[in-house]
Amino acid sequence: MASPLGPKYKLNNGIDMPAVGLGVFHSEPEETVAAVSSAIAAGYRLIDTAAAYMNEQQVGEGIRAAGIARDEVFVTTKVWMSDYGPEQTPRAFELSLRKLGLDFLDLYLIHWPVPSAFDATVAAYQAAIKLLADGRVRAIGVCNFDASDLDKLIQRTGHIPAVNQVELHPFFNQRALREADDSHGIITQAWSPIGGIKRYGEKAKASKEVQDPLSHPTVALLAKKYRKTPAQIILRWQIELGTSPIPKSVRPARIAENIDIFDFALTPGEVLAIDALDTGRRGGPDPQLVTVQSFAITAPQT
Ligand SMILES: NC(=O)c1ccc[n+]([C@@H]2O[C@H](COP(=O)([O-])OP(=O)(O)OC[C@H]3O[C@@H](n4cnc5c(N)ncnc54)[C@H](OP(=O)(O)O)[C@@H]3O)[C@@H](O)[C@H]2O)c1
């Protein structure tokens, strides 16, 4: 097993979180065990799953297959919006833990704000605060929150999330939201960090436009300069920004490639050149328009 690769970020409650993690959205259950164990073998120490990904059990199996001590791996899962509520969220948490085969979690995230049912979103977060106080989870946070959602949540609960996990890649770099997160001491975690949503998302499928940051000439030029792949250039850019990328792959070679980004650095000018690729257009859903009916997903109840 390779030594852990990359720095750790200190969360606002003092907990250390590895900067780079493996994402497992769209990893089929039958591929997930091998993906997780090969990631740990390659030096990853953070795995990002969710109840809605339907592969928590296989994530747990992959961690055990890797033969790593529990306290050496940082495990994140998320509560799905159909489970927001004072009784529902703790029940969903226990189910996630049982599936993962763990007795505590490192990070529990609220998967989406539901603007039209913000009371339920707040209730889920209040339940997470209780889980944190009870020592069932080491840190809690949110996903897909904008600056005003964060302000409302903090005002209503008196608690500052440790992490805000949002769509973030060269074509949608979330500068303003990163600044808002920073102002609260919240770590910004990047989903679709190499632009996956721009390839598999509904908007990408409906459009004829090529929207792949991996094939942008600016990224290709830097890849040539540093003898790295486009994915490695973009993931290194994430590290230079101070974000936490969680690239998904089920292929061992790509899994190893995506964390092999700590033997070079981009110059400030190169970081700005990638920043300049921002289009202001997200590939995924606009969180302000999300409702419980937006996704054809109901989190598993057993
Ligand atoms: N909180 C949220 O609402 C939310 C939403 C979406 C995602 N996420 C999390 O963020 C993680 C990552 O985001 P994502 O899966 O949307 O997108 P991503 O990591 O940017 O991209 C993943 C896609 O890129 C491919 N890929 C991986 N490494 C590559 C490489 N080195 N070169 C070329 N292609 C490569 C993968 O295919 P292969 O598997 O075939 O390699 C997959 O199709 C998810 O898995 C999930 O854990 C969270």
C-alpha cells in the first residue's frame, strides 16, 4: 500500500481531511470495491460516497479489502433530500453507517439545499449537529449551497459547516462562492473536479457543443510542458486554489494518475490562465431550482 499522497486540510473544527479523494458517483456497485481498494493502494485516504449513489456497501467492502486501519481513511457520505427531517436524517445516517460497515463517519454532508423546503434542509442539518455532538461523525457540512443559503443556515443553526462540496472545474470555477466559503473558514470541495458533469450531464448530452476542460488547448499546453496529463493539470490547479478535488474513476490507471500531482506546481500565471477558462455556466442543476422531485432518486430505505 502506497503512503498517503498529498496534503491535508484542517477543517474548522480541527479535524484533518486529505486534500484529494476518490469520488464514486456512477461507480457501479460491482466496480466500486476494486476502485476503492485500488485508490487506497495508490495513496488515497479520502473516499466520497452518498446514500443516493447506492454503493455505500461496496465502499465499505473496498476499504476492508485494502486492509487499512479505520482511522487512516477519511470516509464521507451524504443524506439524500427525501430523508431530511428530525427523525428521518438520524435514521438515514444509521442506515448509511450499517451499509458502510463502520461505527463512525468522518464527514456527513447535506446533499442539496431544497430552497422550496428550506425548513426541512435546516432540520437535516440540525440532526447532523446532534450526530456531531454525540460523536457519531467527526465533521459535518453541506453540498451545493450558495452564499445566501450558507448565511441562512448559519443564522438559523448557529453552526458553521466544515465543508461545502460544489460543482467546480475550469469552466465553472466558483470564485465568488470560494470567497464566501473562505470568509466562514469553510473548505470548498470540488465535485466534477475534472469537468465530468460537462461530459455526462443532461445539459452536455442535449448540446452539440464540446465542453470538455480535459481537451482545452490551454490545459493541453500545460500538460505538454509538465509531461502530465490534462486531468493532472486540472487537479493540480485545484490544489493551487486550495480546493479539495474528489475525482471519480473506476480504472486503476486513472485512479493512480489522478493523485500523482504532487511532484510539480503551476505558476501563478498558469493558475490565472486556467481561471480564465471560466464560462460562468454550470453543467449540473442550479441548486436554487432543486426540488425533491428534481432527481429520479429516492435514497434506499433498507
Ligand atoms: N455533492 C454533489 O452533489 C455531487 C455531485 C456530483 C458528484 N459528486 C462527487 O464528486 C465526484 C467526482 O465528480 P464526477 O464524478 O461528477 O466527475 P469527475 O470526477 O470530474 O469526472 C469523472 C469522469 O471522468 C472520467 N475520468 C476520471 N479520471 C480521468 C482521467 N484521468 N482522464 C480522463 N477521464 C477521466 C471518469 O471515467 P472512468 O470512471 O471511466 O475513468 C468519469 O467519467 C463524484 O464521483 C461524487 O463523489 C458530488
